[in-house]
Amino acid sequence: MLRFGLFKQQKPKQFNLQPRYYNERKERLAKLKAKYEAPAGEEDFDAKLYRDHLRSSWSQKRLTSSKGVNPIRVLVIFAVLAGLIYWVFN
């Protein structure tokens, strides 16, 4: 009777994980749709909607402005490096 209690293997603990997914683009589109579906006579100033609009437009501008390399900046850096190399070796 004692040996059954000593060698009994315990089952692993189970858990239930509910993954969460947040789609920022879908939420932004839903807000824009709600904004433009409002009746024409009820267009009052909504501070929260305006703030969300500014936040989304600023984040889009920040993402689009940081995508490419500025060719003028590359040329200036190249010119400075070429000038330094010329100065050092002359």
C-alpha cells in the first residue's frame, strides 16, 4: 500500500492561454468610418477624435520620413570624408 503512494507520477499543470491580437489599422479605419458616417447636422468638435487623428497622422509621417536615406546628406558626408582623406594624405 505504501509503494503506490511513493511512485505515483503527478500530471503536469495545465493552463488556458487566450492570445490577444491588436490591429491598430483596423481600429483606425473603424474610427474614420464612424467619423464620416455621422449625420451632416451633428458635426461638433470632438477633442478625442481630433487627438486620435493627429496622433495617427504624426505616426504615419514619422514612419514615412524615416524610410529612405536623404541623398543630400550622403553627398555631404562623402564630400567631408573625401576632404579629410585628401587633407591627411597631402
